[in-house]
Amino acid sequence: MKPAASPTAGFKMMMVLMAVLITCAGWLAWHRTVVIDDAGIHVPHESGLRWPDMRLDINACTAAELSLLPGIGSQRAETIVANRDANGPFITVSDITRVKGIGPITLQQIEPFVVCEPVPIPSDPMSVRPND
């Protein structure tokens, strides 16, 4: 077995440049990081930006979107939409447990990923009339 060849000067220079590049990229990423704490959202260099809420609204999303949640497959997602259509919108996120097959464990799995936006109610019920 012959001994391993020692790295050439060009290889060593390339490794140093790669280390510098990775270090610079990490430093830049660290300084542009969005810091989220209990008091709210803080963007260090661009204070006008807001972090988008990427959670699903269980009163507005489709079955395909619901099926992406942990513990919710396509069949259960269809059941959630059918329940929402038949019984009206969910008032709170925990109301999703009224759907057969969704219990406290599934609720705990999906809670970080969903919201329950209030459904708008017209201020004047007479202003909403069916088409004649």
C-alpha cells in the first residue's frame, strides 16, 4: 500500500478560499436573521418588514392544503372540509376535534401550523339578500 500523496499548494489555497467563503456567507446570514421572541418580531436591519403568517386558516383552506398537516391525510382532510361545510366554520382551532378521527394528540400536532380566522358577519343582516 503506498502512502497518501500530500496536498498540493493549489489544493491548499482552494481549501482556504472555501473556508473564507463559507465564513463570510455565515456571517452575512447571521446579520440578516429575523429574531422572533415573546415580545414580537424584530428585523434588525429592515424594521419595516413583517414576517408573513404561513399558517393555514382551517376555515378557508382546501382539502389538499389540509392534507399537508402532520397526522392529516387526504381522507381526513376531506372529512374536515365536509364537516366544515355541513356544520359551519370552526370558531377556535380546538373545534376541529369535532371531526371524527381528530383527537387531542392530532390537535397538538397541527396546532402550530393552523389558525382559525373569524368568519365575517354582516352588520346588517338585511343587506345580504338572495338573488331574486
